[in-house]
Amino acid sequence: MMSLHKNEQELQSIQSRFMEIEDLMADIEKKKTQIIAFNKQFEELRKQMSSSVQQIERIEQNAESKVRQLSEFMKALDDETEKKVTLTKTLSPAGVGDKKDMVRKLSNFGWTAEEIAARVNLDINTIETILSMPG
């Protein structure tokens, strides 16, 4: 009888171990599923990061293009300002004769009525009147 009882205890111990093994296998299966899900998320994040890098590169290229355009514009503006400064120095009131001639010459060089008014100390309406007269 003792041996039967002993065998029964061993059988229960073995059965308990099998249940533990089944529980461990279920845990392993859950972990495997989690790892697969994490791997998919990781790959999606990698794709998003790659897309973001490409967007940043496009933005950088666009910014470089805009900086070049701005640089070219600033250079052209500096060149134009330099021309106007040279013109202002050569067209002093004593060299032109009277203000009407100066207004017409500045207008011919592309100066706006506002710029001319500031240069010759006349109001804008006077400048526009002078420019509208034949002459």
C-alpha cells in the first residue's frame, strides 16, 4: 500500500511539473506574440523615421535654395543701392541746374517719386507734377 501511495505522490508531482511546464509554455507563447508585436512596431517606427529623414532632407534642400535666392537678391539690392549712391554723388544740385532737371534725370534712372522727393526735398505731389509735364 505504501508503494501505491508513494506512486500516487510521484504521479501527482509529475502531473504538477507538467502543469508548470504547460504554464511556462503558455508564458513563452505570450512573450513570443509580444516580441512579434514589438518587432512590427519597431519596423513601422523605422519606416517613419526614414520618411522623416527624407522630409528633413527635402526641407534642407529647399532652405538652401531659398538662402541662395535671398543671397542673390541681397547682392542685386546692394548693387542697385551702390548705383543710386554713385548717381546721387554725380547729380548734385549744382551740377544739374535746377530741381526740375534733377527730378527728371532721377526718374529716368529708375528712382521712384518717393525716392526723388526725399532726395530733392520736395513733396510727392510736386514730384508727380514735374514728371507729368512735358519736357
